[in-house]
Amino acid sequence: MSDLLPLFPLPNVVLFPNVFLPLQIFEPRYREMVADALEGDRLIGMVLLRPGWEGEYEGRPPVYPIGCSGLITHVDRLADGRFNIVLRGVERFRIVAEDHTRSYRRAAVEPLLEAGLTEGDRDSIRNQRAKREALLSPAIGTSESDPRTTAAMSDEDLVNALAQYLALEPLEKQALLEQQGLRSRAESLVELLEMKIIIARTPGVSNVAH
């Protein structure tokens, strides 16, 4: 990463390592951010806005300190100045300090490397794969996935892809991103899906993230 990472704060998007994210960039400050990134290392840091951001959106409302950097792998600059880009998640980071010298936000960050997987971790993630797939049901508000696509993915990449693409609340996704390593993320994802099934089957219980 460069010394200062451009930040793209959004209220409903969480990026995970090795997962692709298409974005349309239309605000002038973020057009400038993308143009600058393309002239540099092509990295942008995705961060989630904290609740209550609405009144401060045009400024610099608080964000969660842990995000994920993304590499611009595809860019289409439109005639009106907007960009369509695709990011590939690179690595998690923690914001150390913010810089306010440009129209968009930048930050000094420290990388948060994923905890190394032991053979036991890999076995656990592999053994939970069938359970995760069995829990994926449109009835609990998740997105349908193509089994041909998921079957071709590694166990590790599938965990991050499900965490990003399933129809979970942004705060639920943020909690998954903050898990220390893939095994914890995989276990938390199963627990979350199980909880959603219980809530869906219990009359009068609202599915609200806390």
C-alpha cells in the first residue's frame, strides 16, 4: 500500500479479500480519488460509515476503523466524467490517522494480515462447507448462488465471497470482516445464517442487527 490510502466510505458496502466489487463513481470528490489512484498504485480503501452518517455525508462522518483495500482491475471512464470500476479485495487494514488535505479522505493505515491457517483450520473450514451451502436459502433473505460457480472456488475464497455477496446487514458484514482469520469468519458466518433461520421461523421476531 502507499503511505496514504484513499478512502471510499459507503453506508452499505463491505469489501472482503479476493472478492470483486463493481462500483459506479459519480461524486466529484470520488472521481478525483479514482483519477489519482489510477495514476498511482490503483488502490482504494473501502470503509463502512457508522450509523448516523446521513447528516454529515457531504463532510467526513465517522467510519469503522477496519476496512479492506481494493485494487482497480477494470475501469471505464464515461463521457460525463463518471467512472465504472471493478475492485478486487486485497487485504484488511486498520485506520491509524486521517489526512484532510484533499477533497476526498485519505488515511495512514496498518495492514491486518489474515491469521495463518493451520491444517486443523483448513479441515474445519472444509468440513463446514456443506453446512454453509445447506443454510443458503432464499427463504431467509440470502442471494441465490450458482452451484457451478461456488464449486469451483476454494474453501477460503468461498467464505469471503459469501460474506460479501449474501443479503446480510452491513453491520453483520462488518463484524465478519473484523473476525481474526478465515476460520473465525467461517464459523461466525454459519452462526449468523443459523440465527437468521431461527428468526425467520419464529413469529414476531424481527431480524435486526445489533
